[in-house]
Amino acid sequence: MEHRVVWVHGIGDHRPGYSAPWEQSFNTHLALPHESYVEVVWETVFDAARRAMREERRGDRAPIRLSRREQLAEAEVREQLKAILVARASAFGEARPPDPTLRRGRGAATRDTIEWSAVQRASRQRGVFDWLPRVDEYIGDFTAYLVSPRVRAAVQEEAKKILRPFASSDFRISIIAHSWGTVVAYDSLLDLEQETPDLSVAHLFTLGSPLWLVRFLLEDPSGRKPDRLGAWMNIDARGDLIGSWLSPAFEVDRDLQVPSFGDGDPHGSYLVAGNDAVQRDLIASTILA
């Protein structure tokens, strides 16, 4: 059976082709042909909206713009999320390293990988919070997604138009989503249950997911696992301010915490070349099993 790996990016300046370095890193272990990889690019929705607002100021018409009520809701949500993240950063600063006596996750790549089902809770090490003073940049346009059905539909359409053609296909589909892209992927799979019921997805990998943070703002806040999804693995790097455990609020099959990799922000460490604990031992081994 042929594989298709679907990338879903998070907040940032993502353009078509953004996944090339991700493909290079992961394909060291997956060894799949280039055509096995496809990418969702949803940042273009906000690029178009920003262009439209500039055109509107010149007298043209804007296709997507928040209503006054949505603007007020967006500002409120933004402040709520900022307050939670700032408080979480403070708590991280007081946290102790994980207890080395804790039982490790089964099949884990490194001795520092912890599985939620084994420990229920884990302490966290201090992370790298250089971006905390610029938290608005990391919440970014996504608060508009959370408050506006029109924005949400436009962003989800970018994911759904990639996934729809795989309905009733013989491909084994694996979605690897990072950061706010995990919300897009999760919402899109729930939406496609009715629209494209013949779509089967073998794996959903959520890396550094803020689903825990925005559950109360989702259209479906139940946390249920999407229909026709084989396995859902959530991976949280220690010290990641955005990512977290998703159990028990979400019906993930495996909820894992791994050490941060590299010298940068833990939130981006999942995708850093050479992070074998995530890319080889957890994701590639699961896809190829």
C-alpha cells in the first residue's frame, strides 16, 4: 500500500514548499518517494484577507473581514489566551525536572519519553521563552479563526481540498500537524465526517498542540476522536509553552512527552533535523508499522 503524508503547518510565514526541510528530515527514516508528501498551506487565507483590507482602503471590496462583534470577541479571546500562556510560563519557571523513577512509555525512543497513561501528570523543565514578550505574534491570526465561522471555513477548506481526493483511495494517509495546524487538522477531520464519509486516515500526529488551550472555543468541544481515524498520537516537547498533554480531554490513543531537541524554542524542536526520538522512533516507526 502506498503512503501519503500530509503536512499541516502552524502560525508563521508559510508559503508553498515550506515542508521541504521537514520532508528531508523525516524521509531519512521513511524513505518514501517525493510524491508521497503533500502539504496544506492555510496561511494564504490570512494573506488574502490582509491584501483585501488594503484594497478596501483603496475603495475595493474585501472578501473576508471580521464584523464589529467578531472584532470584539477576537480581542477578548486574544487577551484570555495571552493570560493563560503568561501564567503557564511562570509555572514552568517553577517546575522541577521529571522524576527519573517515573515509568516510561512503552515503545518509547528514549528513556526520557513519558506516556500520559503511565504517569497521568509530569513535571516540566524550564523552557525557552524568548518569544513570550511577542506572544501576539504566536497567537497571530488564529484568534480570528476561533471567533469567525467565515475565517474558520476558509482555513479548513485549504486542508479539506487536500484530503478530499484521498476518499475511497488505496493510500495510507498520515497527517503530521504542528502547533495551530493541529487545530486546523482536527477541526477539518471532524467536518469531513459528514462531507466525505469515505475518507479514512490511518494516523494523526499532533506536535506541540494548543488544542488543550482552545477546546472551549471549538465548534465541537467534546474532544472526541474523529470517525475513520485509525490512531491519534499527540507529542509534547518538554518546555513547550504551546503544546501539552491532551488526555483526558481529547480521545488520543497515545499522549507522549519527549525531551526538547536542539538549542532553540522547544515548540519548534519536533521538526529540527536529527530529532530521531520524534521523527524516527515515534512517527516513522508508527507510519511504517
